[in-house]
Amino acid sequence: MELNNKQREVWNSFIDEQPKILICSGAKRAGKTFVLLLTFLAHVSKYLDMGLNFIIGGANLGTIRRNVLTDLEQILGKELKLNKSSAIEIFGNQVYCFDGANANSWKKARGFTSAGAFLNEATALHDSFVKEVISRCSYKGAMVMMDTNPENPMHTVKTDYIDKDGQTLKSGRLNIRSFHFSLFDNNFLDPEYVESIVASTPSGMFTDRDIHGYWVAPEGVIYKDFNKDIHYISSEQLKEKQGRFTKYFAGVDWGYEHPGSIVVIGQDDQGCFYLLEEHAKQHEEIDYWVKVAKDIKERYGNINFYCDTARPEHIQRFRREKLRAQNADKAVVSGIEKVAQLFKQDQLFVVKDKVDRFKKEIFMYVWNQKTGEPVKEWDDVLDSVRYAIYTNGKPSGVRALTR
């Protein structure tokens, strides 16, 4: 199989250096996983028909199926079915698949002796699981392979492994070898596709991580691509577009000491989104928000309200009032990336005379550099916008799982 230059470097390291821990980190779609799957298969094949145990680790069995097993099937040319022990047979050995995202996931690998492991999306795995899997790879010649996209530079995958690239054991064997990938390393991608990805990726952290593969801490304002001269429109300008709207939906962020918020989003036939109005208020009980929501329903129809799941009793109250309240998908970074992408592509607009708190939050919503999460301040309207847009964009079957 043809490899690009960076993938060949990884393969040559596997053949010539035989590191105990081999890591590929960097940009999305750069070819990290594919080359490590080849090295993993080559490693397993060295123990042909020996009946040894190997490990594949992922966030959950669903991601292992999508990210790992599907590609392995294409490489091997055969279907791979998990047995009752969540294992598959490859080259006469048993390869066990473990989900490793939770704090107690490490227990699944406890007492296990393995001749090798492949850990997919290592930063999505719990640190205790990663360390347990490495400790279980105790068979002579065992290797551990990890792929990951970059996150906060203080993440343990970086500090404990990537930053120790070149570390050797007393025997002289190379212990850790790490390779960095950028999007531009994958010369098999269509140039127009790469150009499109670069143009649509939000500025700041997302470009640094997703395009260049850098382990950077987020900093400054979260929505760097918001431009008040482009993304604010007036109610008069909105009138020109109203015949083109195809959908309306709402986002809800419950609050009391901090302001609660309901926003209404419209989508037009060109795929653009509009923040049509906000309702943000402090020290209001659920009766107030029911009244606001019913007024919105009266004007926009029986639309979906994608709600903060922190107050399930409020969601139930909305439903008793015949409001279409649904649990929002609150994935923070993924949701922010979606909204930021819309600003980057000039596909999200805000009716300026229909918002108030948004005008303050958009410039005061910032990253916490230590945690890599947004600072929990000046985020009420923006949270409700994120809940609405990110959850609405998911397939209906996926959304149904959170209801």
C-alpha cells in the first residue's frame, strides 16, 4: 500500500527502531490512524498462530467499530465480528476491544497479559486506562501504538509520552517514538478538499490543532471570527429574507442567579442561520420561561426547544405545557466549533436590534487556558445558541437518544 512521506517515517521507525511505544499525533485526516493500523497488523503477524492476547482501546465500542475495525476489514479483506468477549481473531491471536473513556475502564484490562495494543484517540481515553494497558503489554517484544488529535498541552498523553520522544531503556531499546502530523502531510487528499477545510476551520485554537496539529492551549475570545460589520443585521434587512426561511427552533439555558436564556434560531434555504431574538433574564422562575416559550410557539409554530439538561424538572414542565422540549447535546468544544465554523463561513447572522446580552457575551466569552474549557461567565445566551445549533444539526435518530 502506498504511504505518504510522514507515514513512511512511521513505518521505517516500526521496522528499524521497534519502539515499545509508538505515537502519531496531530491534525485530523492526516493519515495517522491508517499507518498505525498497518504497523499494528504487522506486529500481530509476528506472533502468527501463537494464541496470544492483544488490545484495541477506544472511547467506546462504537468508535472502535467506526475508526478501527472498519479500516482493518478493508486492509485484511474480511469481516471482523466481535465475539461475546468483545474480541476478534487476527493471525491466530485474540484481539480484545475495550472502551476506555471512563475512570473505572482500567479494570477491564486488569489481570490481562498482552503482546501489544493499539489505542485510538488516546486523549479521549482515561489516563488510568492508558497506563493500565501499557502495563499489561508485558509479553516479550510487546508494543503499544497510539493515535490522537492534539488537545491542551498539559494533557497526560503529551506530558507523559509525546514529550518523552526518544526515551530509551537500560537495554538500549527505544522506549518512545512520537511523530507529529499536519493536514498538509497527507498528499493523497484532494487539494480542493484541503483548501475547503482550511477555509472553513475557525481561527485560533481550531486551526492550530485541526490543521497544523499543534498542542496549544486555547486563549482569548472564543468566537474569533465574529465580525460585527458582517454578522449583525437589522430587522429591516431580515424582512428581505423571511420568505426564504425553512425552519425555526429554539435553545434554552436555565438560570436563576445567572441569567436564564431562550433564543430563537431561523434557517434559510441557503443553509444560513439567524439569531432572531433572545430572552435573557435573572431571578425568574419556571412559570416565566413557560410564558416566554408559549409566546414563541404562538409566533413561530410548534418548534423544538433544545434545553439544558441540568434541570430535567423544567424540561418536564415544558412538555406538560405541550412545548416540544428536547434534551440538548451539550458537547462543549464540538458545539463551539460548529458555531465558530458558521461565523467563519459567514453563515450565522444576528438580528442586532433583537438581542441585548449577546452583544456583551460575544466579546467576553473566553477560554480558560488552564482547563481548556470556556470560562463559566458571560455564556448564557451563547450556551443557548450552541445547544440549539449543535443539537439541531444532528440526525434525528441521534437526537432521539437524548430525549
